[in-house]
Amino acid sequence: MKQQRSTVKHTLRDAPEIKKLLESGDAVYATEIRCPRTMFSRIEHAANSEQSINLPETERNDNLYLIPGIIVARDTSLSTTGLHNLVHINRKSVEVPAGWWLAYGGEYQFTPLLVNLLKFFKDNSLKPGTMKVEEAGELGNPYFRVNLSAELYDHGREKRDVQIAALIAVFGHFPRSSLREDGENYDSPVAQELRAKLEDHDPPLPDWDKEDYDPAQAATSLEQFWISIGDSE
């Protein structure tokens, strides 16, 4: 997965009956995008075994599961050669209606950095349009509490710009947080992942223990602002 796009490469083995349906167009590769928290789900079909999926802003801000597989495109029949006897009961084929899954490839979880590192709360004591960030979590599992004013929480916490602003603030806390070089969470999984991402950036970016560390650049290199350009400027 990269930025707003995910690439899924499907591979089918030892299922010649399903392969024939793929070749005839009666079945297609597909991926379900699912978010359990919001009960969101959609399915995208693929013309071939390599599938590109666009993930808009509203889907990228939460835990997602990508479930690849093969789905029936139109009513068809499936040869029972590869099926268990309990399924076909001596029939040569079984009827399969459009929309049924013929194969599942497992669940692949995607957890955005924003979900791992930030947790948002309503703070009625804050003035409208303001936020406050403080470290929370525990040993080995640090996170940052982002307190939003009531109005901002109710109308803005799902907005990408608000979340990136909070992320920049969190990155500004790193040099004096438990993730610092002598902090108790220096070697936590999230700290290691963040350092690796900054090091892998092209060009590499300094982490929060370096003098030339820039929290805004570091934060937005990992989670960018998104600019939507419509039909006109």
C-alpha cells in the first residue's frame, strides 16, 4: 500500500475449474475493502490478476481489512470435479449465482499511522477551534492523546487536515517524549517503525534525536496533506 492506492496481486493454484470460469469471464478477481468499526464494506472487481485499488481520504483514516478472492460475475455452473462429495452429491456441476465468492485469500490488515499513534478526545474546556496534545499509552505501546474542542471534535475530527495538524504536533513532542533516545519507549515497535520510515525516505530524514530534526517535514513525509483539484481551479 502506498499513499492513496493499494496494489493486490492475486494468485490461483490447483483450481482448474475456477480458472476456466475466470478465462470465460464468468468469474473475476475481486477485493473487499472492510472497516469493522464503521461497518463499511465495498467490493472492487479486477480485469486481471493484478488489481489497483484507490483508497480515498475517508477510508484511509481508519483500520482497514483487504480481502482478496474470486467472485462470480454472472450466473454460471461450476464443475464438481474438485469439490467434496458432500457438496455435489454425484452431480457433474453445481449452479452458482452471480455475486457468490468462489475463493477467499485471507484478510490483510492495514493500520494507518494516524490510527496507531493518535487517539482523539473531546475536551469541553478548550476554546473553539483549538487542540491540545499530550503523551499517553504505556510501556511498549505509546500513543498521543489529542484533545479537541467540542466543535472541532464534532465537525472536524474526521477531516484529513485536522488529523495531519495533530500529527505534526505529536512529532513536535517526540524529542521530549518516551520515544526519545533515553526514553522507556525508545525501542517500542512504533518508534522503530517511525525511525525506519524516516531512514527509508528519499532522501533520508533525521529522526527526533538529531539536531536538524524538523517535525513538520517528518510528519508530512509519512502522512501527506491531500489536495483535491476539481473541474476548475
